[in-house]
Amino acid sequence: MLKFALAGNPNCGKTTLFNVLTGSTAHVGNWPGVTVDKKEGTYKKLNVPVSVVDLPGIYSLSPYTPEEVVSRNFILDEKPDCVINVIDATNLERNLYLTTQLMEIDVPVVVALNMMDAVQRRGEKIDAAKLEEKLGMPVAEISALKGQGIRALMERAYRAAKQKRAGRTVLAETPLAHVIDDVRIALDGKETENALFHAVKLAEGDELEVKMHPDEMKMVAGFKKQAGKELFGGDFEALIADARYKYITSNFSAVVERTKRAEKMTKSEKADRVLTHRIWGIPIFLVILFGLFHLTFGEDFLYLNAIAKLFTGGAGFAQDVDAGGEVLNAFVKVFYSSAGISTPGAILFNLTGFVCDQIGGGIAAGLENAGAAAWAQGLVNEGIWAGLSGVLSFVPQILFLFLLISILEDSGYMARVAFILDRAFRKFGLSGRAFIPMIMGFGCSVPAAINTRTLADEKERVMTNRVIPFFTCGAKAPILAAVCGAVASQYTSVNADLLVFALYVFGMAMAVISVAVMRQTTMRGEAAPFIMELPDYHLPQFRSLMVHLWDKLKHYIKKAFTIIVASAIVIWFLSNFNWSWQMVGIEESILYSIGSFVQWVCTPMGFGLQLGTFGWVFVVAAVTGLIAKENVIATFYVLVPAIGAVLPGWDDGESGIGAVVALMQSTGITWQALIAFTVFNMLTIPCFAAAATVRGETPKGKFKWTVAFWMLTSYLTATAVYLVLTWWWTVFIVAALAAGFIGFIILRNRGAIVCKKKEKGAVSK
Ligand code: GDP
Ligand code: MG
């Protein structure tokens, strides 16, 4: 089968084109570094099927990061029949830099001028015929987004693939042409493939190449000795880059016909004057983030009720519903409650809860009527269904949050966030590059950890992998939502949305602090330089938003019906059977004995021995969370019936989240401890899948320290949170300890405190 590779700068639309060609749903985002690994698909509209490979974006063929290596190696080693060089036509000159390198390889290349729709919208013109003539390679105008020109592109690529093409270079007029040619001939003599390309890279002093061809490198070194100093002070890499740019400007500038309008400040630039403002950038980001959480978790839409209260002497307009009839009341409550008008996220959550209740009731009645055995009824109602509904009831609300985050991503704003955060935290050793995977962590830690391949510096990669879980993922969001709901219902003065927001920001702050500390201790060094082009803002694409959501939904459903159901069944068994496999009440169950045995561990965090008989549910929930974070809340859902059965004064009418909150409260847990519990779950070892990914993305030997880091950070932080919230004056103790710790680091870094190990080393020398 013919094989075409899509190569080009980051963010030029390769993945969009790939999706159009192959019907895939690969992740498209308006920022560089979204694709980190190659992805294959098939294009079927030519006479023969063609395999198409989407590659990570590259600016040049001298890679710095692991994902860039993927692209280079694919193009050189896997011998695609044609390279489709995707170019962002709104940035022609800069994109052509890579083209001048691709053309040095002996492989057919077709240039796809993408984003022609945007070029036309700006009123610019590109003379494709002239470009084609000057490049000596076929050029096709397309819009991947609109699906225009795709067929013609593929036909040209197909024709090109049938012919041989020898590499050409634009460096023929430079002082280096001679030595490049000599090296090429030498390599040719050894039957090296792509001799011209390797010769140029050797002249640049590309590390990989120098290692591969030491003999030929001597030729370059000899030339450098003779003529070196006069030419760019011997910096041939800079000389070559300069020559490429000069060639591009003198030959290709004329193909673009710019309008006066385009030279004026674009809308994006205007927006950026505000959104990336030196001082206001971060506050604006926080406000936007809060808006997200308000719309997702708030119960008082736009705080209308709170505002009404100001004018009505505290009465407000919201009150409990009484439309008559239980089901009708429950339904009306979906949209409106004593807190106010529900926000879109709250409506989704209430609605799903309502539907789940109806389904659960239906299943229970069905089993009862069919005369199923007691254990079977328990297993289905209290095990399987409770676990499932504990996850599914949050899915629409979390999807809504994802929708909002995807809108920010696709509009181009998230790339700005990396830029703003880089400016603020660079002095602490964090770079904007590292913030991109962290922000992706809001969705799921697994792709976020994979995205750390875009980081060139190994230390930075390790640190980022460690703190990615601190950016609360979609699976942890229900923990926050449920716990904050519980807190809000105990203390009506706190708003759930505000609390969720505060916890998200707390997690981000912990990430920044952790990296700053590691930069001073185990991972010394400065933040790598951060250069990223800011993509233009654009309206989010409806189709690509829906594709994101659909992917997420599939992921949730799959997880719910596999891992979560399995965990729920296990929990149900352990909480209904004793060690000799007889069905018993919860107080004699296996889970009870294990839970009570380990409960003390959590005492410093406020959910250990100070709680009542069933206080161990929190430990059990945290442990099941190691498999998947959805389990934390699902576990409560499963345990509600068994525990409710033996609790005096338990209201059987409660179901769903209401019953979970009641169960939490029955343990006697304080709101402070509930928050500590959430913090612990946010910072501790992430789910199994995320931990395994982090392990794969970090060098050998670092993983055990990473696990230790997660355990220690979560335990200590949750303890501090509990103490400070419960007894405010403990803030002095915590602050003193923190100051002592920081002081120790500073002194140690200045050499005032010498590490024992070093002393020993010095003596033995
Ligand atoms: P990649 O990094 O090269 O894979 O680029 P993506 O496919 O992820 O696309 C980057 C951004 O460019 C996304 O926001 C796309 O919606 C946008 N984009 C891609 N192709 C086009 C196009 O033909 N026209 C316009 N206007 N935008 C496009
Ligand atoms: Mg991509």
C-alpha cells in the first residue's frame, strides 16, 4: 500500500487534514504540540487505498524533543512514498523554512497550502503557480477545515509518488555549497541514502549526524579550519539558517499579495492586548476559570437569587418547590430550587440524577416482581446499579465542563494561558511549554502525561509528569462536586461553585509550588526557553467540539461498564459477606474489619479515628480511587444501602447524591475534614492508568520517587489543610514549618548546610 506522510509546522492543520482524509477523530487543538505521536489511517477515494500518517509538528529536521524525533525518523527511515508538506498559508514564509529542508531529501514532496479560506477572508492572494515553479514541487491549495481541494491534493500526491525525486537544496549559492557538495559525493560513494540531506545536516553540525558519519564530519571540520572564522564566526548552523531565510524572502515574498488591511493590527492582536496583559492576564484567566465552574457547578444562576436577597431583605425569590405530586416536584427541582435558578451544569446533573432515580426504581421493582433472590437483588441494585449510577449521574455535567474547556482550547485562548503563566512563573523554574500538558490535565492525566514528550529537558519532563495529576481531571471533578455539595448543604453560606473553583486553583498552586521546590532541590536548573507562536483566535469549530465530547463520552461509558462495575461488585461483596463467605450485615463484613483496621492512618487528616463507626468509608473510597478516581464517589453510592440499613433514624426516601451526603454526615465528619479528604484525593497517587503512563514517560528509577512524592505531598497537605481550617491558629505552626523548610533549602543551596553524603564522599577521596 502507498504511504503518505503529513509533515509540517505545529498547528498548521495536519491533524484536521488527517481527519478529513481518513475519517478519524484525532485530537485537534488550536495550539502547537497537540499531536505527539504518529497516527495512521487510510484514504480510500483514489484507485487504490493509501495509508496516511499524521506526524507531530516540526519546525526543522533537527529535532530537540522526543516527539520531533518521531517525525524526523519517520520521514527518513520509513520511506513514505510521498511527503505532504502541510503549510499554514497565512504564515507562508515561516512555514517554508521546513519546506527548504524537506526538499533536500530524495522523496517526492507535495506542498499543501492549507487555510486558504483564512487567506481569502483576509483578502490576500497567493500565486500558487509561481510558488510551484520556484519550489520545483507540486503545490495544491486546500482548506482542511472546509474540506476544499482535498481530492486534487491527493491526486497530485498520487502522481508524485509514482515518480522518483532527487533532493535539491537552496544553499547552492552560499559559501558552504562547495563543502556540502564534497560531503554529498563522499556519502554517495558509500551508497548512503539521502546523501544531500545528510551532507547539509553535517555542515550544520547536527549532533545525531555527527555521530553517524564521523569520517565525513572531518571534511567539514577541515573546511571550517580554513575558512571558518570569516564565515559567521564559524557558526555554520546559523549561516545555513540565515541562507534559508534569505532565499525564502528573496524568492517567495512576491508570491503573496498582501492587502493594506492585513498589515493593520489584526483582531487577535487587539484581543491579546487585553487577554495577555502583563498585570491583568492572570486575573482575567482566573475570572474565566471561575465562570466555567459557576456555569458547571453553581446552583444559583448568575447569583440572581443572592442579588435578589439584597433587595428583599434576605428573602430572595427562590424557595422549595411544591407543584404537587412527588415526581413532579422532583422534576421541577431539576431547574429551580431553594438556592435559585439552576445553572446549565446543575440542570444536567439534576436531570441525570432524576432519570437515574427512575431507572433504579424501575430495576428494583422489576427484580422484586420477578421474585429474584435477596442476594441477587442486592447485587444488582446495590452493587452494579449503584456503582454505575454513581458514575453516570456525573457524566453530563462533566461533559459540559469539558465542552467549556474545549471552547477555550479551540479558540486559541489556552495557548495564551501557557504564555501568561510562563511570564509569571519562569523565575520559579517553570516554563510555558510545561504548562500545556498541565492544562491538558484538566481533561485527563493520561494524554497530558504523553504530551510531556514535547518537553526537551528531561528534568522538566519528570517534574511535569509528577504535578500533572494536581490539575484536577474530569474523573476527580465528581469528588469535588459531591463533597462541595455536602459542605454547601451543611454551611449554606458557602457556594459549591466557589469551593470547586478554590480547590482547582489550590491544585494548580500546589503544582507550581512543587516544581519550584524541586527546582531548588532534586531537579536543579533553569526553565527551558519558551518560544511558541500564538495562533490566531478563531470561533471554535462545532464539529471538532462534538468530536471531543463524543470521544470523552465513549471513554466514560467504557470505563463505567468495565472498571467501575467490577469495582462496585467487589465492594458490594466485601461489604455484604464475612470472612467465611456468608451473607451478613455490614457490621460483620470483610470490608468493615479491613476498614476499621486501617482507619487510624487518616486521623491527622480529620477522617480517621475521630469519626464514628462507619468513618472508614473514606479510607475505603480513597483506596478504590487508586483504580479509577470515579470509584471514590461510586463507592459511597454502593455502601449507602448497607450502611443505611443499620443506621438509626436513616431516611429511606433519600437516594442518589442526597443519600451520599447524608451518609457522609452520619459519620460525624466536619466540613474541614471533607475538604482535607478532597485535597488528599486530588494530590495522591492518580488512577492506575495515569500512574502507568507517567511511569512510561519518565526515565527509569524516577518512578518510585514519584510515587513517594505523591503520597507524601497528599498526606502532609491534607493534614495541613485540616489543621488550619479547624484550628485557625495552627496556621502559624504550618507557616513556621514551611518557612523552616524553605530556609533549609536556601541555606543548603548556598552551601551553608552540607549534605552528609557529600561529606563522606569528600573524606573517602
Ligand atoms: P496540527 O497541529 O498541524 O495537527 O493542527 P490541527 O489540525 O490541530 O489544527 C490547528 C488549528 O488550525 C485548529 O484550530 C484547526 O481548527 C485550525 N485549522 C486547520 N485547518 C484549517 C483550515 O483549513 N482553515 C482554518 N481557518 N483553520 C484551520
Ligand atoms: Mg496535530
